[in-house]
Amino acid sequence: MSYLNQCDLPDYESNTREAFRVLRPGGRFVIANLHPMRSADGRWQRDAQGEKEHVIVDRYFDESDRHWKIMDVENTNFHRFLETYVNGFLGAGFSLESIREPSVTTEALDKHPGLADELRVPNFIIYSLRKPMVRVGYERLSFLEVLLVIDMQQALTLGDVKQDLVGVVDRVNRLAQRIRGRGGSVIFVQHDGPPGDDFAPDTPGWQLLEALEWNQSNIRIRKQYNDAFFGTDLQSVLTDLAPSQVFITGWATDLCVDATIRSAAAMGYRTAVVADAHTVSHRPDLNTEQVKAYHHWKWQHILSAHPVTILNEADILPDNGTGFHDP
């Protein structure tokens, strides 16, 4: 529940997206806010005897901060019109269940006659929002995306050169920022190597690459095998998130990335591989481009409920798109 804070926030949309992110599918977000008629400029029109006739509402379509004082304390609200709030809620992925404009009750008016104006002009507005459910089989009902970033750890800089590693990290960072901005989740998978291994837990090589942008909302999964689902709680995490689509990035194309993609597809997730955001080294008889091209072909031929799609980072979640990619 949010009580009278959306009108106090310069960036209410980030608040709304974060509420959408943390809610389970089917969860409700109730917002009690200052009514747009109240946050706009207004005053009472009075007759010759000083009696209130009606309210004049002004600057309704001027969305800006409004300053006022109560008990000698300066306050600031941000006026937005009804369309802005409703479209912002829908844009975050919520469905709108109801809008209420409560008024004062007879009992309250008997105790506080000064509230009589509440019978004539709305002071508050209540929005009831719902995060959509996802049907069995991961059939799409909401726009919740999840990004998996696999094994992008310091130790991968050792040994053979990884193809376009700097570019891959940049594209992972950009995509992660867009997904978090839409209320989605970013999951970093880290490999736990055996004692003495370059990827041994809590060693420098085990840490994420420094160039990766970490956010407190990120989720961390630790694994010991190629497949990020095997022996981990990744499937449980995804069940709770109920994503409409899972984007997969990371290292190495032909090992941990490949194993995880095949498991995700087999489990029924709508899986998309970010073609320019996974990396690999040269292999015997195959260079990096050949390794990637072969695996892109192989993934597109996996037989699963939802065929795996291959997308470039720049084509995912464009500003004018829905963020959802049907095969």
C-alpha cells in the first residue's frame, strides 16, 4: 500500500516499477493519493455574502511542483493529471482494477463539521492495481522479463582471449538497466569451483567482473555445474518471479550458456539468447565466430514448447516496444 507518497515523489514511476518488481504475480498494489483536482491550483468562488459557490480549478494541465505551507512548514507536492498516473501504472505492467474517490462519512461530518467541503470536492483518490498472473505453461499475461548473466567472473579473464569481452559487458549492462527500469529482474549466476580452482568461492577470481554494474535489486545464484538449474534454486526463483521471457547472456557459449539455455527451454520458459552478449574462446578446429554461429543454429532448432529466439541487445526492449518477443 502507498499512502500519499506518489504525489510527493518527483519520480513516481520508479516507485511504481519497483512495487511491480517486488510483488508476486497476482499481488495487489493500493495507492491512496491526493486527488488531481486538489493538487492543481484552485480556489473557492464566493458570492457577495462570502458563501462558497463552487471551486475554480486552474493549471490542471500544468504538471509541476506546487508549494504550500501548513503550520508554518513548507511543503511540496507534484501535480499530475489523472491520465498521467493511470498510464504510468499500466506502463509498469499493472492492471487497473478500480478507482475510488472517497468522501466524508455522515459520522465523521457530525464530529468534524469543517469537513463539509469534502462532500463537494474530492480530496483523495484510491487506485487498486493488480500484478497479472501467469497461466500454467508460462502463457503470457504480464510483461515481466528476467535477465540471466552466467559466469561473468574475474577468472574468465585468465587463459585464452574471450571474444569481444568488453563489448559483451557493455551490452549486458545496458540490457540490465532497461530490464530493471521496466520492473524486471536481473540474476547473476556465479560458478563455484573446487578448492584451488581459479573460480573457488570467495577468491578474487570468483568475484563478478568489475565492469559489471551491480544493483542491490540483483539476485545471485551459485552453481557447481554447467547447467545453472542443476543443484541450484534458480528454478524456484523463476517460479516465484513467473517471467514472461528469460534473456540469457554470459560465458561460455558452448558450455554453461548452452546447458542453461537448453534447460530453460525444456522447462517451458520463453527463452531468448542475446546474440551479442555471450562470449567464448577459440576451440579446436573452430574460431569464436564459428562456435557462436553453430550454437545459434542449434538453439533455434531445439524442440520445446516455445522455440528459442536469437536477438541482438539493441533490438531488445526498445523504447517504443512491448518488451515481449514471440518466436
